[in-house]
Amino acid sequence: MSKILIRGAQVLGGAVQDVVIDGETIVATGRQGEIDWSGTGLSAEGATVIEADGQILLPGLVDLHTHLREPGREDSETVLTGTRAAASGGYTAVFAMANTHPVADTAGVVEQVYRLGKESGYCDVQPIGAVTVGLEGRKLAELGAMHDSAAGVTVFSDDGKCVDDAVIMRRALEYVKAFDGVVAQHAQEPRLTEGAQMNEGIVSAELGLGGWPAVAEESIIARDVLLAEHVGSRVHICHLSTAGSVEIVRWAKSRGIDVTAEVTPHHLLLTDELVRSYNPVYKVNPPLRTEKDVLALREALADGTIDIVATDHAPHPHEDKDCEWAAAAMGMVGLETALSVVQQTMVETGLLDWAGVADRMSFAPARIGRATGHGRPVSAGEPANLTLVDPAYRGVVDPADFASRSRNTPYEGRELPGRVTHTFLRGRATVVDGKLA
């Protein structure tokens, strides 16, 4: 489909407009039926028409925190299946975390992931480089070489592990500053979380499970924002999960420190009370927190203290989750349900409008990750990376319908609002009428 007319969509939830795509580019937008074709050399003749009455048109979503598992754990996910899941969820770009096998700590590995993304064709894949060799926290990885590679890495993270050595963290911040990179920190003081199975609190005490205290996250964030201020570099906080962390980031921003933060959809909705079921689908790192934390995270996302929503899409094969709690892997899939959870927790509660969703799930993550061509306005001359959403839809989550190779969703059987009907990557439909193209 080289020419497409999206008719009658609410652009960013606002005015009803027609949007015309020709090739890879948006060539015209205007109030429904009012595009003036005269003298433009343009025409809607021969266009494929998509009737979008009642639907929301957003810029293509960007996920700054995705685990695609390839190379090394293709039993969980591959770049192809992961990007198919991303497109299904309305994403046109994802940043792939470095904890693969081998670790993405060299130019060779990040280029492999980058090229696999190009071959998949469902969304753009921007590899994230490891901060340290082998994620071991002892020696800086080849940060400059990864940035200078074909992958053009701008984000570095040992996610899954914390860069707990302050000297190593300082050196990484200093190094990436030279090319406007950012270090994305998995904030978890390892000594405070040895043997942790869930959030430390009333529920962990009653269940007798090892607790993951909020201070283990908050202490690392406090240290790292001060290091970022000292160095004058950018730091990004992965999957922020506690009310205390919100206050530290809010304080840091008030000082002018260049810190950004993300929250996952599951931390906006789910609480540690669910762990009473002992269902390992609720086992995640950082753990599900309390209702107080959930409400603080929602407010912080609404007021901009938390900059973005990132999925932390963490696929695992059936055998790694269908076991006793203590032996189960940590993580949840999230690409295909993220927008629905954000609609339920943020839009339907009145905390964000759809323009706010576009900012937190497209504009801001693209800006943080320097994702050229993504997170752009829905206007003439811009790349046609777009997502069309039916907000009136209600459906029960069935993991059998997922495009992801893994099924470890905490939302199975839960009714969620909204459905992505179409996704366009540079003008090419990757999802049509809710189905992968």
C-alpha cells in the first residue's frame, strides 16, 4: 500500500482529521473532508482508505526497554517474534536490552541484533549496549566501539544487574557524555536483595518469602543522580517502582540534574497482594509493590516526574514459569498489553489524555534514546510511523493470541480496554484490522 488515506481519526485524541500517507511519509493532514488538494500536486485518488471513526491516531510507540533474547535464548523470544509482538502492541521502535548470550558488549553483537531487526521488518530495533563486560560489573565494555558501529548505540545498560560499583558507574557516565549517550541503570543494591523473592513488607512477612526492600532501589538512584550531577552526564532510571524513588527523582530534577525515569505498565496496575496466589507469573524484578507505590507512580507519570512508560518485556518459556515460586524466572511479557494498561490506569482515571500518552510512550522515549525518525509529530512531511487505536474496544486477554513466543502475562483472563487496529512503519502497514500484516 503506497498511498493510504486514514479518514476521520482523532489525532492525539484531539480534532478529527484525515491523514494521507504516500510512500514512507505523511503528505497531508487536515480536518475531516477539508484537505485542499489544489496546487499541491497531491491527490487521494487510488489511496487505500481506512475508516477510523472513533479511533485515536498516535505516533508509533517507542519502547526503551525490551528483552528480545536473541542471540542465545531463542526458546524465549527472537528478534522476529519480539518485533511482531511490538507491532501488535502499536510499537514502531524498540530498544533491545543487552543481557543476551553472548552479552551485547561488543560492536559485533550489537550489529547482529541491529541487522536482525532490519530483516524482521516489523519495527526498528535499536540495540542497547552493556555497560560492563559480560554484565559482570568489573570492567567497562566497548562503549565507544558500540556507538561507532553500524548500530549507533546511544543507550547502555547492564539491566538485570545493577552497576553497583560507584567508580565504574562514574566512568561510564563520563565516557558516554562524549557522544551524548545515556546510562540506563537497573537500580538494585545487590547486598540488600540477596535471596529476595518479592517486595519486602506485610505480605512478604506473612508469606515467609525473602523481601526486596524499597531502599535497595532508592539508595542506588540517590547515588546515581548525584554522580550524574557531578559528571554532567545523562542517567536514566529503569523500571522505577517505589514512592520513595519518585521523591528522589523529583528532587533531582528540581536541582537541574539530567535524569529521566521509566515505569512499567505492570507497576502501574498490579500490587504485591497478587503474590498471595504463589503464581510465578507475578514474579518480577523489581517486584510488584504496594497500592501506595502504585498510586505514587501514576501521579508521577502524570506530572512528568516519571518521563516514560517502558514495557520491560521479559519473555520466558513455559518451563521457566510453570514451577514453584522460588525456582521461577523473574519477568513478564508486556509489549502487546502495554497501551491497554496505560489506557486503563492513566486515561480512564483522568490522569493523562491521549496527547499525554503520545508523549510518555512515543515522543519522550524517542528523545531519550535519540531514535531518529520516531516520536515525531503527526503532520505533513514527517515519517509515517503511526498507531491507530480503538479506545472503545474491551477484550479479555488470551495469551494464545500473542505474537510473542512466550506467554508469561499477568493479565490472562483480565478484561482490558483498547485495541491497536493498525500500525504503520514508514508507511507500510505492519498491523491491519488488529492482525499482523
